[in-house]
Amino acid sequence: MEAAFAEYLDEFTRRDWETLDPTAVTDPVRVAVVGAGWFARDWALPGISRSAYTEATVVTDVDEDAVEAVAAERDVTGVTPDEFRAGAVADAYDAVYVATPNATHLEYVRAAAAQGKAVLCEKPLEATLDRARRLVAACEDAGVPLMVGYRMQTDPAVRRLRDLLDAGVAGDVVGVHAAMSQTMLGELDGDADQWRLDPALSGGCAAMDLGVYPINTARFALGEDPERVSGRTRSEHEAFAGVDEHATFRLEFPDGVDALCTVSQNAQHASRLEVTGTEARLVLDPAFYEREDRGFAVVRDGTRVDLDFDQVHQIEEEFAYFGHQLLADEPFHPDGEHALTDMRALDGIYESADTGRPVALGDDAA
Amino acid sequence: MEAAFAEYLDEFTRRDWETLDPTAVTDPVRVAVVGAGWFARDWALPGISRSAYTEATVVTDVDEDAVEAVAAERDVTGVTPDEFRAGAVADAYDAVYVATPNATHLEYVRAAAAQGKAVLCEKPLEATLDRARRLVAACEDAGVPLMVGYRMQTDPAVRRLRDLLDAGVAGDVVGVHAAMSQTMLGELDGDADQWRLDPALSGGCAAMDLGVYPINTARFALGEDPERVSGRTRSEHEAFAGVDEHATFRLEFPDGVDALCTVSQNAQHASRLEVTGTEARLVLDPAFYEREDRGFAVVRDGTRVDLDFDQVHQIEEEFAYFGHQLLADEPFHPDGEHALTDMRALDGIYESADTGRPVALGDDAA
């Protein structure tokens, strides 16, 4: 018994998807980074560099200064968006990572697909469900693999939570609560990310930018997709006049399991996912932000176990998975079709917020 | 600064409602206890005894053995329900505490009102909204004071949480999450409380029996009442065939603040209330059960303060307040009208679970 527990702890951060030997990789996947905002610079580029399966070779952005800065910091070639779309340095990369404002994903993914490059596109996939469908179709038509950047899915804490659920440790799942909030205006680096406040560029704010985390993580953990959603959105601060500052929503999973979620771009920091089953409660807190260590607790019959473990670099794990699956010629779990389910849920949440009624989510009928 | 903090800690469990001197009480309120189930025996009778403002003098129940056992344990007079309703020993009590199955509250409260006795009735007030209205009317018509047994409202942890909200420590409230669950079948003492599974006696199970806690505690903490509710209920275990085993609901408070709640009679123990504001998060965990110590945490900008304090006997506090307000000739905060708002919310949650649509809660139109 104790040996099994020790083994469980030893194996907590294992990459259960890894079949290749990372020390034997001689030709990592060469990645062009599209978008040089704070996330790309502080997290994605370091993650690509840390991962044995990837290396960054090209960067582009509408902000020439940002491109120049990245090119000076790292051994990458800076190009303009026009040059990138024209394939000026297409020989220098095998794959394209898109981390631009939501409504510009489609144009860059189309360019990458036309160049025959594998794509890793940030979530949410696009600013609208329709544009997201066209993005997925562009990759399908070109026959290029598309992964969507759900970094929670390669986080060991989330994978172990799912393993515990799959193993029945929590019994039947009764319900899920999730909260994710931040003070976005205070955390914005100058005006660089103000595009999140422009509905034409973002498609929405609290639900689109944050809500996608509890939606996708709940889907991944439960291994099910919501059948119906309802939601409410509101904005009070003038900066959020055109978008949702706060959102709450219910995801109705099969068998009557509900996930109740609150997200806010203007509230105290919260980052929590809790799954209550008949036999145990599983708590991730902190759960969602790349910049915080995961907390992982299992509560059962008055016993609470808090698991401390070697924290991973979440973006390294994501890019390692991306590069690994390409090198191993294996499919991505979070692919385009997978991401369209989130886009349908988000679309339904906003529709429900408008009408006051729940929205049934069918299969995709593009 | 430090002195103010120390004073705050010293005063944490203060009875801010108390104007009388408990050591000077010579004639405590004499209470007839109607219903001798486990809660009355394990919690209410000890609470009445501990409180300086009350003493138990009479007990009745349909279970003659239970009455006999209580009479043997404590210095109280046991009577049959018929004798109680006929006022056989009405001279021996000033007030009546009703802790019977929900659908029998009305008959006992009517008898108490006819005898001119003050009433403390357990929540939920009755099995249906209509019967609850008749119960409140019976007390109003007879001119007897009615308190409803919302023990959270006299719990210092809940009062201090409300104080912090009132003082603006959390800023504007953005959202509330609450979860309350237990394995009711395992915790039932034999068949004594099986009435909760009989919809005619209970009016419902998870939402009625547990949901009333997050509903009322959220109302009390926010100082607002919900304007609209939606809910889902479900039952899987055969024991819950006639009632809701699990329920989730959303309470829509003014200004767009939502409380998202999950309650279950057949899930791992959970007991949590979390209020997220623009400036702080306030967490009660454990929050709701009489048998557990409260946990109280304030989280603000990366600082988390866990307050440990002298735990009170929650039922002593409730009865102290009941007796105190009667002796001081002061009104009850949780009175009949207050309780009808919860009954309307519960009624709306069940209606919404039937129709799939949110239900607007108007003022009471009996």
C-alpha cells in the first residue's frame, strides 16, 4: 500500500503521452511564433526553448519593435506579417504558433495552412463560431495538423485529476464548481492587450478569455461534452462597455452533472476547480493561471490529502506535447473539432445571456 | 494598526445583538420542544440548556419512546401531541420550538399561536409555499412573534463575513459560490428521518433540506434578495425516487450578482461558501453544518488570512438570540416574511427544474 502511494507520488508529473526519448531528439520541430505579445515573450518562447521537441526560429508581429526585441533576445529571424504570409522564410519553420488577437487567428492559420505547416493556435480558436469553423476547415482542406493551445490538458495536475476520476476514486461525479478571475486592467502591460476590450477583435472578454479554461478543463476532466448551457454576463466598469466584464455560466453535462462557473476580468484573483463525487472531492486551487503553482487536494471522508509536487513549466509541457506528437506522427487530443465544442459552448453562453434561456448544443453544423 | 487587528480578533465572536446581561437573567424563556428527533435531542435541547435566555420545560413527539427518553434525560414534562395541541400544559411554557417534518409545521405552529405562544419554527418553513404562507398568517392573526431557525444568522463567522462585506473590505461583490452535500442515507439514524424522502412530508429533499442554507446565508451576507432563480434537480439512487437527490441552482441577486450553488444528499461532504469581490475573497469552509467548526479565510492580493477563533455552539447562539429578543421585546431578523422569500426561491427552483427556464420572484402575493 505505501509502496503504491510512493509510486503514485513519484509518477505524478509523468508525461503519459510521451513515447519518444527527449534526449534523443536531433531535429526538433522548428516553430514560427506569430504574435509577440507578453504571453509569447514571457511564456511561449521560453516554453518552446525548454521543450526538447521544439525550437523557435521565426517571429512576426504587427509591432515591429516587439519583433526586433525578440530577435535580439533570441536566435530567431524577425519578419513582418506580410513577409510571413507570403512565406518569405517558410523554409525556416515546420510549424506555426498563433498567439495574436482572436479575430486575427484565421488569417494567420490560413497562411500557415497554405504553406503546409502544422499549426498550434491559441484558444479561444477565433472571435466567432463561424470564423472558428472556417479556421478548422482551412487546416482540414490543406491537410495540415491543427492543435489548439489548451495548456491545462498537458498539465500533470489536470491529467492526474482526470486519472483519479477515470479510476473511480471520486465515485460518480455529482457536480463541478469553477472560478477564475483577475484584475485584467491592472495586469495589462500598458495598452498592448487592450484588444481584449474590443469585441470585434476578441469576440468577448470574461467568458471568451477566461471562461474557456473552466469549460475546456471540465470537459477534459469529465471526458464528456456539455449538452446545454446557460449564462449571464454583465459589465460595470466603463473600460468593459463593449464586452463582458463578468460572466457566470452553467454547463449541463450528460447524466445531469452540472458545472457552475464564475469568471471575471475585474475581481480578486481566483483560480479554482472542484469536482465533487459520491466518494471524494478533488480540488485544484490554484488551478488555471500559467504563473501560479497548482494546488491539488483529495478530500474523502474527513481525510484531506494535499499533494505537493514538482511544478512543471506549463507552456514547456504544452509545446513538448505539440512537438512530440508531430515527431511521433500522432494526432492531437485538443484538435480543431475539439475546440469547436468550446466555441459552441461560448456562443451558447452569450446567446443565453441575451435571451435569458438555456441553449442546447447540437453537433456542429457549419 | 496591530491594536485594531487584535481588537478585531478579540471581538470576533461577540454577540452584536445582545443588549441584556445574560448573567442577570432570572426568568428565562420556557420552551416547549415539539419534535424529539436526533437534531432536537443532540443539538436543540443542549443549545436551549446552554443559553442563559432559555430553558426547556416540555417536550412532545409522535414517538412516545423518544418523549420518554428525553423526559428521563432532562427535567422536562413529556406530553402527547394531542395533549400539546389541546394546551394541556400550556402554563408550563412561554414559547414553542417546532422541529418536526416540514409538512407538520403548520399544525403545531397553529396550536402554539392559538395558545398565544411565541414560535421558533425550523426551516424550511413548511413543505410548500402555500402552507408556509398559512403558517405565517396564523402567527400574524394571533399576534404571536415568529422566528425561523436560520442558525447561520447568529453564527459569528457568518456575521463577521457580513460585517466585512458591509465595511467594503471585499469591494463590490462579483459572485458567490456555495456547495453543501452529505451522504444522507449513511448519516440517517435508522429510519427516524426517512420522512425527508417522502415528498408529501418534506416538499423536496436536496434543495429543501440543504439548499435553504446557501440561499438564506447568501441573502443574509449580501443583504439582498434574489430576483430570479433557475435550477436543476436529479435523482439516481432508488431511495430518492420521489425527491431530489441532487440540485444545482443559480440565485440572481440585484446588480447582476449571481450565487451558484450545488447541494446533494448523496455526495461527499462539502460545506463551503465563497464570496468573491473586486477587493477580496471571503471563504467559509467548513460553512454550514452544526457539527463542524467554521473555517474563515480572507484572501486579498496574494495574502491569505485564516482566522481561527473560539468556536461557538451554534444552536446555543440561535436560542440565545431567540430568548434574548423575546425578553428584550425586540423583533427577530429571520421572521416569517423573511422565511417566505426562501420558500419562494425554493418554489422557483423546483419550477425551473421542471420547465427548464428561469423563474422571476415577485413579492409575495398570498
